[in-house]
Amino acid sequence: MDHRPEVSIVIPTYNRSTLLRNAVESVLRQDTHWKFEIVIVNNNSTDDTEAVAQDLINQHPEKVTYVIETKQGNAYARNCGVKAAQANIIAFIDDDVTVESNWLRACMEVLASHEELSFVGGSVLPEWDEAAPAWLTSEHWAPLALLDYGPSEFRISGNNPLGLLTANIAFRRNVFDELGMFSPDLQRVNDSIGSMEDHEFLLRVCRSGKQGMYLPNMVAKAPVDRARLTKEYHRRWHTGHGHFYALLRDPEWERSKFYLLGVPSHLYKQTAIDALRWMGRTVTANTQSAFTAECRLRFFYGFYRQRTRRS
């Protein structure tokens, strides 16, 4: 009899021991017959993460394993988890999320019944400690690492490469065998934000011809850090996102007739439109629309600054 797990749930973690315990315990409470393991990847935590992980292993030795990745960054930690995982399905959640009790069943039933699918993922919904400011609509969820595409499932492919989040996603192992791992070049370091290692990996998967599916009943929930509820944080995130997009050099997105200072012409055109919208909305006191336009201008600034930076 094969005692290997059917799915490995990889949880990279850094200095979030209390939240980590909640994340692991939500997986352990799954209502499912699928055999699974949880792989905790400690990415140089300086809190009591190791003690928490060991306590979870002592309570559930058949389900919880623990590895250490000393190279700092989410991409390194996820790649370490892939290498440590035993199963042919590798799922990821973040260390600050909890998953619904039917999460694993929703994921595995679709992958089992659709061999043509290489990945599935679901929503990441907010758990608010306090009321969100009025301007923080779902249009501004990207900096919060939140996602909700609504109540209907749909295919994701090269023709429709909508992004999913590594806070709630699962891949077949052969995806990594064939296409490689997450790119550390696009992960955030130190206090930078707006990284794109997960987005780039999913683009690579979709453009290879593989297909996935968004599953509305594969739900994760995440607390929202109070520091992310400020416009200043969102300004920083969009500037950082522009920086990482410039590093990405996506050939499809950057397709343009000409470049100026390394920046594709279509981005200048869009930025001019956004600038006019920002000025117009500011004059008319439409602060919500003005802030949306400002965020796009911040993206351009981060992109432009990276492309014109002298080495």
C-alpha cells in the first residue's frame, strides 16, 4: 500500500508564529478523505516559529513536517517547500490565512476529475479587525493580497491568464518539473513591496499551454494588517509593483511600436490619460477616482525609475 500523501500543503512562514498555528490548524480541520501532509517552511524566523512548528509536529506527527530555508524570500521558501513535498499535488497557502473546512475537498475533487487541468485556485477574502476606509473598495485589493472573482468557476489559460494568489493555489508536480520554480529575481527584499514572483510563475504556466481553473468554493481568509489600510501604503505598493513589472520584461505586455528610455510607448499614452483623469477628478473633488488614477501614476513612476536607473 502506498502511504505517501496525495497532496502536500506548503506554508512558508516568517515571524508569524501565532498566525501560523491558526493556518496549520485550519488545514488539519479539513473535511476530506484525501491523504495530505503539511510542510512548514521556516524562512529565518526570529520568533518562536520553530517551537510552534515542533508542537504541531508532536500533536500530528503523521501530517506535519518542518524544513528550514536560509535564503531569504518567498520564492526561495516556496521552492524549498516544493522540493520537500512528497505528493504529486502541491498546494500553497500563506502563513496568515485560514482555509474553509471544504477547501481541500474542493481543490482535489476538481483536479481528480479534470486531468487536463494543471492548477486550481480560489479566493482570498478579508477578515477585517476594523471597518475598512470608504475608498478601499475591491478595486484596491491587490496591495492587500486579496482576491475574489465572484461566484462562478472559470478556466484560466494563455488566452485568459487571470492571476491567482499563492495564498490559495495548488499545482500538479509536473508543472515544476517541466517549467522550473518561482523566480527569486522578482521577490521583494528588505522593505520593498509589490513583488511579482507568483504572477510571473502563473504567466509562465499559462503561456506554456497549460490550463487551470478558478474555484469559488476554494476559499481562504486573511486578516488585514492595519498598516495596509492607509493610502500611503497603497502608493508605496503601486510604485513597487511598477518596479517589479519593469524587471519582469513581459514580452506580451510590453509589445510596442517604439520605446523611449526603455519604456514602451503604450505606457506613456496610458500615463497621460491617467494624469488627465487624476487632475480632473481632483478638481471635481471625486477623491476615490482621483486616488485610483494616482495609483496608476505611481506604477508608472516605479516602472520608469527602474528602467532609467543606471547600473
